[in-house]
Amino acid sequence: MKLDEKDFIIELRGNRRCLIEGISGLAEYGENAVAARAGSAVIRINGKGLRMYMMADDRLGVCGGICSVELEQSDDK
């Protein structure tokens, strides 16, 4: 399913895997945080030992010890 550029889906599988669909690129990548841009939002995954297990088209898969997922939404104009 192709998402509208403002739409995204976040899927958590326990606290070890996260899949985000609808991203436009990475904003940050490190062992303790991975962030992706999705429309006017930035989705940040915080944890320990994080790594990408997949990045293709508009999808990002992150695995490791996930502690939190944050959404920073900027104003749409």
C-alpha cells in the first residue's frame, strides 16, 4: 500500500523491533537513537544497541532494546 506523503505507520513488535512506513529519510542514526522524517513529523526511536535491519523505499526497520518512540510534529501550513 502506498501512503500519502503526510501519512505514516509505526508498528512495534514488543520492545525489540519497530517498522516505520511512510518515511522520506533519516534524521539521525546511532546506537541509542534512530530518527526518521515522515511528512512534517520526525519519529525518534530511543533505546540501547539499536540498528537498522531494513531500509527500502519508504520503510525503515529498527531492532535492539527499544525504550521509547517519540513523535515530533511540526505545524502544517
